[in-house]
Amino acid sequence: MSTVLDPPVGVATPVPAPLRAGDPGWVRPALLTLLGATGVLYVWDLAASGWANAFYAAAVQAGSQSWSAAFYGASDAAGAITVDKPPASLWVMEASVRLFGLSSWSLLVPQALMGVATTGVVYLAVRRVVGPGAGLLAGAASALTPVAVLMFRFDNPDALLVLLLTLAAYLLTRAVQSGRRATLVAVGVLIGFAFLTKTLQAFLVVPGFALVWLVCAPTVLRRRLVDLAWATLAMVVAGGWWVLVVELVPADWRPYIGGSQTNSVWELIWGYNGLGRLTGDETGSVGGTMGWGETGLGRMFDAEIGGQISWLLPAALVLAVAGLVAVGRRPRTDPARAGLLVWTTWLLATGLTFSLMAGIFHAYYTVALAPAIAAVVGIGGGLLWARRGSWWARLVLAGTLAGTGVWSWVLLTRTPSFVPWVAPLVLAAALLGAGALLGVHRLPRPLVGVVVALGTLAALGGPAAYAVDTASAPHTGSIVTAGPTGISRFGNAPARPASTAPQPHPGAGGPGFTPGGGSTRGSLVGASDPSAQVVAALRGNASSFTWVAAAIGSQSAAGYQLATGDPVMAVGGFNGSDPSPTLAEFQQYVAAGDIHWFVGGSVGRSSSGSSSSADIQDWVAQNYPASTVDGVTLYDLSRRID
């Protein structure tokens, strides 16, 4: 499955640099072309998505205005409540916004650059053990995975998570080759910082990585155990320092921890973002009651998830086994076996967790599988290609290519109106290429190149079509999917054309506010979209208040905050079910003159958790005058009803 004419790979040897003097002349331009094309794909018309996920965009805006909000990951600059994740991914975007001002570009370009970097790191890791051709195939496969295109053009934490884990896998490959403790410790540091993006999801790779080190590192067992202990300590420190600080700071001195019921980041880690995701038992969340798809080993292949990630997943599973057979009885420390195991353990641990978890699960989570699938295909395919003189290696390569073509045809026919000629073309190329692979060892060199090109077209044609479609469409809201369907079980938020994508108010450091088409309050999965009249009302006398408004649910609050450029309190956090603020606390804020407006209409949704947001809404409706501005009910908290 390699895409270039690599020399046969014998017992793999460490490759000290991505480009060596002895490399064929095509390696450098091919790599630069891959990275450049990935950059174009990820950056093209990026601003069409506006704020993308306004929930995180509002937190970035807040962090660019307040260092305290940045440190804690607060949803607003006044620091009422945090987002429901640690803030590491926000820090990257906030640095960009502080440098270039708040806009779609400053928000999303860092995400796209992480995608380009991920492609490059996948190439480096695979190239190190099986050569540049396999590295290029793996890099291209990672870059063209539809869900990767989606999430590297979006402002969720997944982009940074995937980059950090990919870097960790690459450094582990180097550490296993060299036996250097410092390199292994760096792996621990990267996983620790990945924890500060999406908490326990980052640790799914840890058992497999540790096992690879213990089995394959070229040192004595006692040294391997000591080195692993140091790496574990580095991981705990890198991921735990922020948690420790937040837990030690008095609650009155910091924002409420969004997603928790007890104002505790420790609870957030193990509950809402931890074990609750596995069991579906998440207090204060929509949890497993919403029906997040059928769990089971077929989940990654079903109608919702298949087109996001599974194009090369069957091939990866086959080539992982075949690759291990190919290395045979090589020494324990063989770099090729170690490299293959690094990515295979990542794929299996994360893939099985996603398949079986009963709690909240979104299709875009599967971006965490993209580098692993791509690397396994590259390494396994490269190992078999080097042994193409053996009948069994050719048979496995041919069968895998044919199977990939058939599965791509199945996925493409699930959306029959989408470029209908692609499915038969991919299938024909796969079957023709598979037949040619059976006799590739007897072909002259120029024809071998044709077979390689044909196999690449067959393997990547389907995901490439979905990838281009994903990059050509705007995506907004909390639940987004890649590919031509553009629909999840809840549906994407209505996409805006680029000409009406929301832009920041001048007070937010951007080029000026252009309202979207509506004046909605927002929903659980989509941000509010206030009209110019609503924005003008909220901004009236804004400097006299800490929060220009309060709204139930983070998505609702985010839209108003991004439009006005001023802090808006997200009552109840993301789901409207966090006890922040309580009714008594809210009454104190109002009595102190801290909040000007309350946006009417509940948008929270939860099967459990606090009822504080509902209590607040009832109290406001009973005690403060309401007015309707362009369809939105606003309660003036500065004027109590007598």
C-alpha cells in the first residue's frame, strides 16, 4: 500500500532526520507538496464558519480580555463560570487573538496549522521506521480523513489534543529506538498537556504506550521500569499542576467550574468528563438518556460515524496483523515492530472506548483515531511492500486494497446524490489495482509506479471527496459532522454564507459587527444570533455593569457576548443545569447592580442536576419588567416592579 518506490525494508534502522542526503530526489518536493496541499485544504474559506463553535469562541474572547479568565478558561471576562474543559486549547487561540484581534481567522487559523503539523508528524513517525514513501501515504491519509478536515477547521479542543498525542507517539517511536530517558519523559509531558485539553481522553493511549516501552526499549528491564516511572511523574506534573492550583484557590476567588455540581475541577474530570462518558451516568448533563447511537463494535462503521473515520479502518486492522507477521522473529527491540505497536495500541484502545461508551458521544470525537489509522496503514503497508516478492505479502496487499475499494463504495453509496461517479471510479481503481498487485513483482519499474498511483487513488479517493466537500461548507454549533450529509442526530446549526458570518463588535477588537439573519435566543447546540436591535439594547449603558446580560445556557450567552463584545453571564453553564449562580447569589448580583438584562426563555436541557436556572428565571419574571426587542424577551434588572 506504499505510494512510492521505496527500496525493500530489511531490519529497520533508525532514521535520524526526515530528509537525508541519500533520499531519492522526489522526497523533498513530495513532502512540501503534501504539507502545502494540507494547508490549503484546511485554510480555504475558513472564515465561512464564522465563530464555528461559539461556546469556545466566547471563552477565547473572554481570555483575550482578561488574564484571569484565560487561566481558568472562563466563559466571560468577568469570570462567572468556566467552560466544561480545561483551558489548554483556549490558550493557543487566545494568544492568536491577542496578537491579531478577534476574528474568525485569528480563532481558526491556529487550528488549521495544528492540522498541518499533525500531518507532518505522522509522516516523520512512519518515515522513521519504514521509509519516506510509506510516510507520505500515512500523512496524506491522515490529512484527508473527513473528520480531521472538519476539526482542524473548527475551534474545539480536539485539534490540540490530536496534535499533542501525535507528537507523543512520534517521540515514543524515537525513545524506543534510542532508549533515552529524556525522550520518554517528553512523551509524558505531551500527554500531560493533552490532559489539559480533554482530560481523561488523553490517557487512553497511556497503557499501550507504556507496554510498548516495557517490551521494546533497548535497555534492561530495571532501567525501563525506572524510566517509565519518571515519564509517569512528568505526565502527572504536566497535567496536574493546573488542577492543583484551581482546587487550592478559594472558590470565591475564581470562576465556578462549569460541568460540575460541586464547583470542583476534580469532579469535572472524573464525572462529567470522565467515567460518566463511559456509563452515561452524568449528573447535570444530557447523559445517556439522549440516545447517542448504538454502542458496539460496529459503531465506527454505522451510518453516522462511518463516513467520518472508517474509510481506512478495515485496512488498518488487517495491516496491523500482517505487519506484525512480516517482522516475524526480529529482535525484541526491532524499530518497525515498536512503531507499529505504538499506533496500533492507540487505535485499539481509543477505538474500543468510542465503540462501547454509553454516555455523550459525538461523531467528531473520532478525529482522535485519524493519525493512528493513517500510521498503521503506512507502516503495515510499507512492511508488506518491502516483501512484495513473497506471494502472501502481495495477496494481503491486493486483498486489502480491494476491500478498501469495496468499503469506500459502500460509504459513498450512502449519499447517492453526492458526486455519483466517484463510487464506481474508486471501486474500479481498487479492483484493477488489486489485480496488478498480485503480479507487481514481475512488472518493470515504470509500471510499478502506475500500480502505486492507482492504489493511492483507490485508497484515498473516497475520503478525499468527502474531505473537499467538508472544507467547502461552513460548520457551526456544538454538534457538527463531516461530509456531504452535514447532519448529525441533532443536525448542525444553520450554516451562514460567508457574507453574513458574524463578526466581532469593535469593542471586542475586531473589524465591526455584522448581524446574522435572525434574533434567536440560541439552543443547547447552537449559539444565539442577535439582531442589531437586540445588540444595541444590550450595549446601552454597558460600562455601568459587570455583565451586560445573563442568559440560561452557555450557547445562548455566547452569541450575545460575541455580538456585544461585553461579558454575558452563562446561567447554569453549558446545559443550564450547573448550580451557578444559585438564586441567592443571583439576587445578590442584581442587588449590587452587576447585571443589566436577563434574556428570557430557557434553553437548558438536562435529565438531572441543579434547578437554579429555572428558579432564577421564575424569580426574574415575577419581579422585573419585560420588553420584547425583535422577538427576544429582555428583563431589565435595573428596574424592579413595585
